[in-house]
Amino acid sequence: MDFEIRFKKPFESTDYAYMITESNSDSKTKVKWGFKGRMPYPTNLMLVFMDMEKMLAPDLQNGLENLKGILEKM
């Protein structure tokens, strides 16, 4: 599944993300998530001071819960 992530803070940008699902059994699905993006210099220096995983975790968790609901209906 390919999708866009649109950031508003601390600056506006759009990156492309993906989720890949892999069935492990009748009741378990492995999900791989990642995204691709570019941040030009000197903006990319802010990454040293930012915890992207912490910033994205709540939204990713929400997306995984939504995905779980969809897969359980299949």
C-alpha cells in the first residue's frame, strides 16, 4: 500500500510512504512500514534534534489499528 504523509509542523512537506503486509498465519499479519523523503540542507540539520519515531508513533499506531480492522474484515 503506497500513500503520502503530509507534515504541517515544524515545517510543511510531503513524503511518500508504504506498508507491506505478509501473512504469517491465519490470525497473524506482519506489517513493514517505511517512507522516502528528501530534506534539503540546511533544513536536514534539524533531524539531529528531532525524534522522528516519537513524533510519528501516535499516527502510525492509529494507522496500524485501522489496517488491522480492515484485514480482520477480509
